[in-house]
Amino acid sequence: MRCPFCGNADTQVKDSRPAEDHVAIRRRRFCPACGGRFTTYERVQLRDLIVVKKSGRREDFDRDKLARSIRIALQKRPIEPDRIEQMISGIVRRLESLGDTDVPSDRIGSIVMETLARIDTVAYVRFASVYKNFQEAGDFEEFVAELRPAASSDPV
């Protein structure tokens, strides 16, 4: 592994341990050239996924991009960072197990929406506002109205 500080290709692993519920390995590394210390994560990748955008454009799946959008939706919410990592890993495993290397972007969005709906409704609405491209306050009102259980028609 190349040192991110000085570019030296000869770094040493000082410590390895399981991370993210044993779906990754966390390695602490040391660079003998500059003395820098850094951490790397190693994950199993079942297959290379290609995201097919609505426009038809294709791009490599980027786990970090998925993680960023989920973290933005969950910003300042009472969800533990470990829980977020587990959620992201679960989504990636689910995408990899779909059986196809080409995954439509709307399929990824719907899986994220399902997952967020179970974890935090505020994050679910935040993510939906971007995913469904809300343009005005009425879009939020309609979406939130769908979340609420139907009011009983019997007056009390």
C-alpha cells in the first residue's frame, strides 16, 4: 500500500482487526520513510457494479458516493456511526446479490429509501427530497401526507 503522505510504496501493517461486523478488515499502517501512520479498510467485493443512470450513461459504482449521500440524509440524527456503516454495507451486499452487474440508479435509490424508512423517517424524507427531486413545499407536504396513517373517519 502506497503511503498517502510521501508516496513510498513500502508501508508496513502494524495492526489488523475485523471491522463493520466482520465484513471488512481495518489495518493500521506505518510508513518507514516518513513515519506517517494511516488506516486502510479491506472489503470483499463480489462483483464490479455498473450504475446505469436515467440518461443511459454508465459509471462505476462508488461506495463512497453512496455513503456520502446517506450520511448527508442522516446528518445530526441520533444514529450511531457503526449503524450507518452496517446499513451501507447491507445495501452494497444487496446490490451485489441482485445477480446483474448493471444496476439502474433508481433501483439503488429505492433500496436506500426502503432502508432509511426503517431507520429514521427524517432522513427518509431528506433523501426522498433529492431522490424524487422535490421542487416546492407542496412536494414535501404530499410526501409526508403519504407517511401518516389514514385518519379515522369516525368522530370521537
